[in-house]
Amino acid sequence: MVKTISKFVQGPSRALCVLIFLVVSLPVAAQQLGVPQSGVLTISSDRIFTESAFGRRVFDEIEAESAALAAENERIVAELSREEKELTQKREVLSPEEFRPLAEAFDRKVQSHREGQRAKLDALARRSDEARNQFFELAQPVLIDLLRETGASLIIERSNVFLSSDASDVTAIAIRKIDAAIGDGSQLEEGDKP
């Protein structure tokens, strides 16, 4: 079709016609890619993360670490309960002066375990947040390409939209494209992983 147009138009007008043709053909190309034609697209960032291969891998890893932490916590609680029973039995035979240092040491031990477990839980939560941030950094070029492919000028969070057509939601398309581009993230070097 460009050749046909160029036969009828010569000089600077020719460049203008080619430009008009390209602009007109962009929405057709977007339709062929299966993406909506809209100036504004919507996306669910929660779904993009949780349904992507990257997000599922992170969720599985954190779930496994949470289960291991829970099992460790149960073991510690059982051990401390046993020590507490022993300490209670010693209380009956020891003087208050002999018992007090043992009780204080036990309290310090309990507090130390509590703080240690809390720190591990906090680290796990930070890791989840870091993984989410890393995911969106890696996904940003894919989303920029999606903007270009569709001819849209804006992608907004779906939950912030009062009313929109489902056709403007590109969440499923974005997930497929992100999965194709970055996979589950396991190929990242260990230092790059959150």
C-alpha cells in the first residue's frame, strides 16, 4: 500500500503520506497483537505480581521459609516449656537467693528467642517487599513496550479507576509478556535476588 501511495505522491508530501499511513496502521497492529486500542490502559499490580511466574516463585519460597520458621518456633517453645517446668521444680528446693538468678537467666533467654524470631519474621517481610520492588523494576521495560504496542499514553492501577471497560485491562497480557521476558527470576544471579 505504501508503494501505491508513493506512486501518486512525490517530494515532501510523500513523507507525510507515509507518516499518516504508519499512524493509521498502528491501531491495526495493536489489534493483531490482541491488545486493546485505548489511550488509557488499566492494570492490576497485585495480580501482575501474584500471578506471574516471578511472583509465584517468590510466594513459594517465602511460604516454605515461613513454614520452616513456624516449625523452629514450635521447637523453641517446646524447649522453653520444658525448661520452665524444670525451673518450677527447682523453685521448691532452692532458696529465693539461689532461684532468682536462674529465673532471670531464663527470662533473658525467652526474651532473646522472642527477639530473634521477630527479627526473622521482619527479614522475611522485607524480603517479600524487596522481591516485589525488584519485580516491578524488571517489569517496567515490558510495560513500556506494551504502551508502545497499544499506542496508549497511560497505564493506571485498576483499583483506582471508578469505571472502565474490561477491554482496557491489560493485566493478563502484561503477565504473559513479563513471564516471557523475565520468567520466574531464578536465572538472576544470587546477589541480584532479594
